Amino acid sequence: MLLKKVFISILLVLAAGVSLLFNARYTQHSSVLYGDALGYYMYLPSVFIYHNLDRPEQLPEDRDIPFSVMRYAGEMRDEGVRSKKGIVVDQYTYGVACMEMPFFLVAHAIEKAKGLPANGYSDTYNTWMRISTAFYGLLGLLLVYHLLRKYFDEIVSVAAVVILYLGTNLFWFVVYQPGMSHTILFFLYAWLLLLTVKVHEKPSSGRFLLLGMIAGMIVVTRPTDIVCVFIPLCYNVYNRETFMQKLRFLAANKWGLFICALGALIPFLPQFAYWKMATGQYVFYSYGNQGFHWRHPKIIEGLFYFSNGWLPYAPVMIFAIAGLLLYKKINRWIFSILVIMPLYTYLIYAWYCYNYINGYGSRPMLHMYPLLAIPLAAFIQYIGRKGAIVKTVFAACCIFFFSVNYSWSMLQSQSLMRSEESNMWYNLGVLYQSKLLYNDLVTLDVGEWQPRKGSVQFVKSLGCQGFEDSTSDHFIPDSIAGTKYIYHVREGEEYLEGALKMQYHKGMFGDAKWFRCSGRFMFPTWPASTKLLLELGIKRGDKFVLWKGCRADNKIGLADGTCKHAPDNFDLNHYEHRRWGEVYYFVKIPDDLKEGDEIILDVWNNYQHEAYVDDLCLQLYK
């Protein structure tokens, strides 16, 4: 008994300690009110401070509102969805704001009491939104624990909750990125599951009403989560006999079902009222041209890719998937899981932006974690009955997954990783690093492991373009070298003249294994955004059979060590202007090249900003 309590205490201290450590080191200068979180939140200042629900994009300029909020309001005014009445409609439903409201009111009272601006967007409000998310995250974990205790012992239940928290992207959204809908929905789903059990154990009008209200709040917060209605409907159905029992239960509780339906309607009433006021309609699609690609869902990409896929950023959930094989241990829930998970997976990955930018990992999957905690606990229980070696291996895997989650979360928080643009080779390369190297930036762009310096040997040059033909008005004298010419990419131009082009013929590569693509670049201004790519393409007929692009603008001075900043003081957005620097990268030579394939080394000026280019070279290495 003492050993059991010690183990549970260690797990809880570990979860709390990791959270506090991460919060102290990496969240001090992060903001809550931006992006989706700001869109959800704006209902509260609009209702309680500015009384401008019919014009949420209009904020006073004399209230010390942060520039980032004013910019978001400007984007709403310029790009937001307008109703036929001419009103800018908040893209997001009000559910998150409703759940945040008590914490907002506390923050507002504090601002008023201290004589502060009370503008709805100051640091006090940011702090209380963090507290709000932490509160719902902790409460959600406690509800999951109480649910698991109905089927598993204390140590298994605690272990499942700690593993679920430290080993998945739930950690990120609770600790670093509050204000989003996902932690709140995690809490609501946990509550829904627990209420489902209680309604079946002891039906009552109050429980049916609350069950409906929770389901309604889930759906109004995020309409794609309408699949949550299948949780109570499918609960405790696992064979013909239990199916008939469910039908009898529903028939015996018709009045309760009616009350449940009324309860589900209640959370929608404020949303219907807002839409009616803003659009003249009780139901309105506020996402404009954003929508679903029903015939082409990106399920594989959404589940497995490192560009914000689910399992790469929640690796411990493979244990939950394995736990589904122990269906006899979780028979009451197996039908709910097998019905909801395929439906939900299809729904969320049919969305046009299937990788759900502005987050860490596939964030909608957080909503399913209370349900998946059940097979996760079943798997932990199964491991607990095995020998010491199996238990040790399982514990080591969990610790490894915790450390991976912490490492990548740390990198993401410091702009050293951007999960929606990432790839497997980059993630593995930067694991446990605290700073980026040149090859890391290249790996992120190219998606290939880069050979270390000195590990490859030069074979021959396929060609270089020095832009020395002065008859082109793009080729201008280099003011430093005097007689040398460089290529001037003018603002608004997408491609340059004079790309390197050649045709492949058998035997031209010899024993070479790598292309080395390189060029020298300089950017005369410091634009708000830029993306100039040095690109290698292999074209067969009218189609590219290989394309690899590498950003030039964020690598100036890094390859040759002349970067103005210390190596541990730059991130993915590193940029230096009025400074020449070489950019190079390696690409594996494909095995399936055919006679006549066209090899092209070019520059793509994606954002069409002014730049200078020189010495494009394509070489072979082995």
C-alpha cells in the first residue's frame, strides 16, 4: 500500500513539476490573445465593455489596446465575412467565450479596482485566460480519472491520466497555448462521458438535462463535434443482448430524452440570437470560402505526417490504439469508440486545412482523449500484469515519449520549430537540441537528411551561372568586384532569367550520389515577409518528377559562419539584409532518372521582393 502511494505521488509530482518548469522557462513572454483564441474571446469585450456585437471590428484607439489586437480587428474589417446587413460576423461561435466568461469578469473587476484601463485586452486579461485554460485542463483530467476509477484501480487510473497529459499535445495547449477551444472541449467531453455513465446507472430528469446541455455546449463550441451525440447512444452496447437493452432503456426514458434534447438546445440560443442580429438568419455559415473536401479527406496525412499530424505529436496514443485489442476489458465503451473515431477522423481531416495551423500537432484530436483514455488504461493494466522486464520497457518508452514531447514543445515555444511546416527528418535532427544549425534549416526546407561536412567528396561540376552576360538589363555590375556581374531580381518578379538547364544522359553522373545546389544571395531591404527559394527540379516532359526548394532569405551568413548573431541566437525567421551569403543544400540523385530528363537549377521569388543573386552552381558529390 505504501509503495502504491509513493508511486502515485511520484507521477503527480512529475506532472506538476514538468508543467511548472515549462511555464517558468518558456511562457513568460507568450501572448494568449491572438489568432483563433482572440476570435473566440472577442465576444467578451464586445458584450461587457464596448457593446459592439454588431461591429466587433471597431475598437477605440484611445484605450491602450495592444497593436496585435488592433491589427486583427483591421483584418476582420478588410477580410472578414460580412452579412447581407453589412455587419462583420465573428467567424467563431461563442462557446469558448461562454466558458471563459467567469475568468474574464474576475480580470475585469481587478482592472477596475486597480484603476487600470480595463480595456479587455491588457496583461490582466491574458493572465486570467491562462488560469481559465489551466482550470479546465486540470478539471478535465480529474474527470477522466474519476471515469477510469469505475473500471480500473487507482494506480492504473493515475498513470493513464499522467501519461495522457505529459505524452500528448494536451500538455502544449494547457501550458503554452491557452485560449483555444481544445482544452475546454477536452473537459466537456470528459464530463459528457462521466454523465453518460451516471445517466445509465440512475436516470433522472436533472441528469438528462445536464447531459443534453453538455452535448449542446460541445457542438456549439465546435460544430464538427456533433459526433459526441453517439457517445451516450452507443454506450454499453457490445452485442445483440446489450443492443436490445439499450432500446428498452431509450423506450423507458422517452421523457428523459425529450428533456435531453431541450437541454442540448439551450446553449444554442445565444448563438442563434447573435446570428439573427448580425445576419437576419438564425443559422449562418461564418467561415466564408473555407470548407470541407468530402471526397478527398487527408486522413493519412492528418494521422501520421510530421506536418502537424496526430501521432507524431502524441506518440503515447499508440498505447491507446493497442488497448483497443483488449476490447473485452472495455466492452461498455468499445462500440462508442469504433463508431465515433472513424466518423470524427473523416470529419476533421476533410477540412480544407487538415493540418490545423496555429498549434502543435493535430489539435482537434484532443477532444477524443477522454474516450481514448479508456483503452489506454486497459493497456496499462495489461502491462501491469506482466513481468518486470515488460514493465521496465513500457516505463522507458513512456519516459522517452515524455522527453520527446517536452523537447519539441520547448523548440516550438522558442520559434525553433513550426510543427505545421515540419517534417520527420527535421524533427529527429533537432530532438534534444537547444539551438539550430545550418543543416537543420536546410533539412526543414528540403525534407532530406543532409550529409555532414567532410562526409562527401566532390566529383564534378555540372555547371555554374555567374550572370556575366552584360547584355541583359538584369545583369548589373557588382559594385565590390568591379568587373563582375550579378543578377538583380526586381520587386514583383517571380523567376529570374538564365536558370541552369541541362539534359540527363546515361553515364553523366558516374558514381555520384548527391546533387549539391548552391548560390550567393543578398537582400537589400528588410521586408515584412519574404521567401526566396533556390530550387532544383527534374522535369520529364511537362511534369516534374523531383522538386526540392531551399529558402535563401533565412540562411545568410550561417553557412560560412559570418552571421551577425551568435549561433544560439537565431530562429526559423532569421534574416539579414545588405549582406551577401552562400546558400547550399544536398539532394539525393534519384535512381529512376531517364534519358532526356531535364535538370533545372532556378530561383523562385515567392513573395516577389527585391533580391540579388550570383554564382548558381550545380555540382555532383559522392
